[in-house]
Amino acid sequence: MPRTLYDKIWDAHVVHQYPNGDCILYIDRHLVQEVSSPQAFEGLIQAGRALRRPQAALSVPDHNVPTTSDRLVKIDDPESVAQLEMLVKNTKRFGMPYIPMDDERQGIVHVIGPELGLTLPGTTLVCGDSHTTTHGALGALAFGIGTSEIEHVMATQCHVMRRSKTMRVNITGKLGAGVTAKDMALEVIARIGTAGATGHAVEYTGEPVRALSIEARMTLCNLTIEAGARTGMVAPDDTTIAYIKGRPLAPKGEQWDKAVAYWRTLYSDPDAKFDTTVEIDASTIAPRVTWGTSPEDSLPVTAVVPAPADYNDVNKRAAVERSLAYMGLTPGEQLTDVKIDRVFIGSCTNSRIEDLRAAANIVKGKRLAKHVKAMVVPGSGLVKKQAEREGLDRIFTAAGFEWREPGCSMCVGMNPDRLEPGERCAATSNRNFEGRQGKGGRTHLMSPAMAAAAGIAGHLVDVRGFA
């Protein structure tokens, strides 16, 4: 029978299926960080268990690490210190590969996985972080898991779950000027809602998707979780293979040839049936920004702030009213009139070299608005090194931006990089929930170019007309 890409990878990894539909799924790769792992390691210790396959895992600190230059000698938060120390202790005890903070490969777990060649097409990959969907950009079946599930994968190299339904998001036509993968993702979430893909594995198809770089595909898949999906995927192609070739952990020699031959079989068959299909014309997508406190609350930057009365559902009206109150916005206000205080360029969504190039291209030769503070946080030490070779750091600092060390930074608010109450931020991250970037902080999600332009202008701005 014709099968989808998801079906092919799933079928290749099922160890056992129970009568109730639950399956034991073999896990090829496991990424570990300091926040979600301590309890899992402790569970192994208490039970006297070892890691099933230490070399199938990779550990790196990212959520709690400061991004200032003195971070190797000074971390003020005791809880962060404890979690970071436990990661070092646990990985050493169990023989798990670990990348320390002073290693140039250190960075955000969802940046370093693909960067090092750990993420490969056709593999199953898990991490104790919801944005593990990022890795689906390379044709992997990747998803986040909870603490007890982390312990189970560590001990057995397997995970118990049910097969997801499948959703195809088919994007056709041609993207307009200034429209990026971030805008594509925000468009999808706005159309189907944050629960629209619940219970589904999403595959992105269509020429505009194929035309994206692997880094841009990562942005698209990263945000799939914000639509409620378990995973997001793009079938591997020549672009994927070229990206992986030569990376440190990628197959070599004869194994490379065998791997590529297998990867070329990983696509949805022409007659494969999806449970749900969403069709989007790329030409209708504009640069978008969020106005509320959910990723589904986005509009073209040229629009106005909506009113509760614009929505028929009574629950949505209440949610809009709460969001506007929290965000300090007025219905009918032009989005391009909304002033900002901060700019954050970084996160597992938009901190790769391509993202930094796009932002630097906007700010080159310009200066931040006087009232705006801004930071650029590369996704890994290798991204930082590449950016510095290209002179991007000098472009940012000349414009008044802070150039930081790698980490999750302000995206998650679990480290010193936080918004103060009432501060409004143009952010390239993935979530605009209340307090996500700091208690009382107000977050507007957008692409790196849009965030950079907002910093220069001092307010939200349409990058298409920005000069």
C-alpha cells in the first residue's frame, strides 16, 4: 500500500504493537540538556540501571547558561548552577557524550544536533524539549518527551506511543519579497490554530518548501509544535544530502553511500493518503507579527490590532480580551505603530548563520533607535565562529546590538536574559506566552529581518519597505 513519509519511518522502528494500539518504538538518537534530565538520571541511579546505548545520546547545556562573556566564571542563580553541575556529573557517571560550556560546539540542543550530523533522515530522535520537532527538517521522526519517558529511553532505547494521524501542509505558488519560513509557519498556525494539528504528524510539501534551505526548513518544523502536532517533517532531497555530507557524526565512505541510497526512498508515495490536508497559496503570505499571547495570534504586519468582537466564539473573545490587556494594545491600532523596547535575535527557531546574515543585512550601516536595547545570541559556538569570520558581529555591534555567547537566552527566561515587566520585545523565538521571556514581558514573534528592522525603527515595521 502507498505510504507517507511518516508511515515509512514509523514502520521501520516499531519493535512491538500491543492490542490496544500502543507501540514500542525504537529510538535512534537522544539529545539531552540540563533542565529535563536530572530526574531521569536519578531514576536510573535509584533503579540501578545503566544507559542502554550511551553513544546514541548527546548532552549539552543550553537552557540555563548565561550568554555573557564571563559565564565560565560567574553564574548567579543557584538552581541553574545545580542543574548544570548535575548534567556534568550524570553524563560522566553514565558515559554519555557531553559538550561542555567552554567547547566551541556548545549551543542550543536543536542547533547542534543537525550541525554535528547527529540528526539524520529516517531516524527517530527524541529530547526532553517540545521543539525537538526542529529535526524533522532533515526527514527525521523527531519529537519531545517528558521526564519519565527520558528515563525509559535511557534504559531501553525505546519509547511507548501510538501512531499519529497524518497531516499534509501543501504550500504552492511563490513566496513574495521579504517572506520567510518564519512567516510561513506563523501563517499555518494562524490558519489552523494551536490545536489544529493535535494528534498529527505534519509533513510540509510543495515547491516553496522544497526551495527552502535546511536552516529555513528547521524554522518551519520547529514551530510545528505550536500548532499542536507531535512532529513536523520535510522529506529529504538533494538539499538535505548536501547539508549532511561531511559533518562530524555523519556516515562516511561506504556507509555514506548506503545511507544516501536509503534516504532517497524516504518520501510520501504519490498515492499515499493523509488524514488531513491543508492547502496554502504562498503568494498570500505576508511578513507576519504576533499581537497576542499565543503563536496563533499573528497577522500581516500591515494589519491592525483586532478586537474581541471580531471573533464569533465566546471563548476566543475572552482570550483576545485578556491578551490585549496583557499586551497593552488597543483594537484598531496599527501594528506598525507599536513601539518596542527590546530586540532578541536567537533561539532554536532563528539563531543559525542564515538568520544572523538576514538580520545583519538589515542593520548594516544603521543604528538602533535610542530607546531600544538589542541582543544577538548565536545558536552555537560554531555559528558564532562562522558569523565572526564573516564580520557579522562587527555589523551588529556597530549598530548598537550586544553580541552574546550561545544559549537559549531570552527565549525561555530560565537564565539572566529576561524582559522586565511591561517591556515590549521584537523576538525571533517561538512562544509569546505570558511571562515566557520574563514576568510581565510582552513578546511579538517575527522573522530575524523583521526584528532587526524593528530595532532600527523603534517600532514594528514592514521589512519590505524598510531602507
